Amino acid sequence: MPRFHGVIPPVVVPLAADYSVDWPSYTRVLENLIDAGVHGLFVLGSTSEVVFHDEATRARIVEHSVKIANGRLPVLAGVIDPATDRMIGHAQRAKSAGADAIVVTAPFYTRTSTPEIEDHFRYVRDAVDLPLVAYDIPVCVHSKLERGMVVRLAREGVIAGLKDSSGDDGNLRYVIADLADMPEIFLMTGSELVVDSVLAMGAHGVVPGLGNVDPAGYVRLWNAAQEGDWIAAKAEQERLCRLFEIVWQGIPRTSAGASGVGGFKTAMRALGIIETNLMARPQRALNDEEAARVEDILRRVSLLG
């Protein structure tokens, strides 16, 4: 098993009434994940609303996460920004804050070719001596990380792993097969809904946003898969699929992203983990009617009394 493996949730960052980070609530988020037995923390990803935080806030989020984790589990830091040199700056600050790895997307807004994207990963890795995780999320960056490029960068030691949020499980399967002789490279799915099947085909873990709401459920799923109990893994996965319906309750009044992360925040508020379900502006928070539907789903999966 590679160094980074298992359940590594992308951590929700709760906001206070003035839209600043609610640090006491954020501490509870981190402790709740750690207490549930997750294997790592991915901070400053999409679920953290990374692009809405300025440089100083991003650095403080990493510092706070590392402080709370206190060596109990690794902290992976997203350094997501449109351009290479800005990512390098974030990466250097993440390293100074004590992050164990950096998570890097392709550039976005600017239109780049696959050779330029490959250069981008090399530039970041050359500038910052930390394990680099390639993050494949075309829905946000509008380019897909090509299989051949990912395999080449892994074999050359540029990337230490892949977080695949592309929805292309067939491509991920090929990458897993291509790198089967390199067990130190960790390959993880960002999908909440197909974790059992992706683990069965050889992935090393999962980065589930829904894990902020029910981290223990994903840990149970992971443990069942490690024990080869695929019946139990499937049953847990299907329960989590029912829970996942919280992500659609804001649509069409909100964007899909605000409905998804907003569903997590609304559920976490109902569970007493955070104080508000506010989203970074201009995203809309779920309203009372939508929140009631989220709470009904929590009751149906036995998370709320």
C-alpha cells in the first residue's frame, strides 16, 4: 500500500456570518474526520471552495489543518490556481506550513495543450520538493489529463499519485493497470458513488466530499473492501448513494457546485458540526425548504434522529 491511501476526504471549510472562515467550526470538522478514522485530509480542494480564498487565508487553512492533525495523519494541500507560477507560490507556502503533499490541477481559464500541461506539472514539481498529486477534474478546468501523460509522469517520478474526479472510470482502470508494477504510486477516485467498484479494480482509496457528512461510512466501506467482503462494501456503498442525494436539493435555484457543497454544509449544520451553511459569494446557500429535504435524507440513512 502506498504512503497515501484509504479515505482522504476533501475538507469542507465552514464560513461565519461575515463570510470569513469559522475557525472553531473548522476545528470540529477536522476532529470529526480524524475521530472517524479517515486516513488523510485533503484541504483546499473544490469542496473547500479553494478558489474563493485569498493567499493569506489559504496559508492559514493549511497551517491550521496541520496543527490540528498534529502528525496523526497526512495533510494534502490543494494549490489550485489558473497559472503555473501562481500554483508554485501556493505550493511553497503549503510546504512552509507543513503539508505532506500538494495537489495540482491542469492550468485553467487559459487554453493549454497536453504538452504544455505536462510541462506545467514538471515546473511545479521542480520548484517544490513535496510529493505531487495530479488532480483530474475536467468539469472545473476544462481539460482531461491524458492517460499516457499521467503514466509517463508517474514513471518519471514527477507525480506521486492521481486523484481522478473525471468520471471516466474506464480511463482510470487503464491507468491502474498501466502502473500496476509501481505500488508506490497511489491512484484514488474522487467519486462518492462507485468506491466499491473502483477499489475492486485496484485503486488505493477515495477522496469523497460526502465523507465530510459520513466519514465513518466511507471508513466502513474501505475496511470491508480491504477484508474482501464485497457484499458488505456494496451494502455500505448503496447506503452512501442514498445519502448522496443531499447534493441535488438546491438545483435549479443554485448552481450544481453550490448545491453539492451546500448540501454537505447543510447536513453538517444539522449534525451539529458547523454553525452555518453559508457558501462563498456569489454562490447561494440552501434555503430552509431545501435544508428540510436534506435533513429528511439524513434521517432515512440513520444519521439524524
